[in-house]
Amino acid sequence: HQYLIPEGGYGRLGVKGAATIWQYIPQNTYTHIICMVGSGTTLAGLIQGAPDQTQVIGISSMKNNMALYEEITAQLQANLHHRIHLIHDYHFGGFAKYNHTLLDFMRQFWETEKIPSDIVYTAKLFYAVNDLIQKDFFPPESKLLLIHTGGLQGNASLPEGTLPF
């Protein structure tokens, strides 16, 4: 048998798979779940399985992707589109783009947390949440869970020695 997996896992099966993340998250523990968004499939799956009291936020990895909301809506059950919360301010110039600010953040984050991140998704996620916390975006007493979607292959495009991990 052959199985075709669309780019980014896009589609109902990808959403169904991403929704299974909830089986590993203790119920009623987090007020906010935050993830990076490419195709929107992970975000759609998280929204699909989210308790009503949990806000799911997606940080867009792409610049000027105004069709993203519609792409996510197309993957959701009709009654859930109102739960889509996208932030478009942390793409650093676009998909897989970066600058010295992001690289400096990645180095510092590694030094303090020992969590590797990549220039495509996870560094932008960690940077965004750190910045949003500093801007008091989240109410006091919020409990945040960041979904690290993995992958460090984007860093292979960087000159050797750019990052300490």
C-alpha cells in the first residue's frame, strides 16, 4: 500500500493525529497551549481536542500568509473556527528566515534551558512566547504549555559553528 502524506500533514487525518497530543496533556492544567504554525494542521488538531477553558494560540512561521485562517478553518469542524487565534508577528522575515536577534536568542535559550531550537519553527515559538510574556499578553496566573514540534534540520543551512548545539 502507498500512503501519500500532504505537505505539513495537511488534512483531516493530520488533524486527527495532532488531536491525539491531548492524551498526553493533563486535563485542566494549562490555560494556554501555544504552537508554531506552518500548514496549520497541528493547531487545528489542538483546537479540535482542546477543553473549552484552554486557549490555543498559533504563531505563524510565514510572512503575509493571510490565507492561513481559511486553511485552518477548512480542517476544523464547523463549530470550532471561532477558537482560531493566530499571531503573525514572529516570522523573522518569513519561513526559515532568521536574523542575528533570533540566532542570539537561540544561543541564550540553549545556554539557560539546554533545549535545542531551529530557525524554521521552534526558536520563533520560544522567542514569541518570551516576548509575549514580557509584554504582559498572558493574564497573571496563566499556565502555558508550548508544543515543541521537533526538527532541527533547518539549522543545517547555517554555517558550521553558528550554534553551540
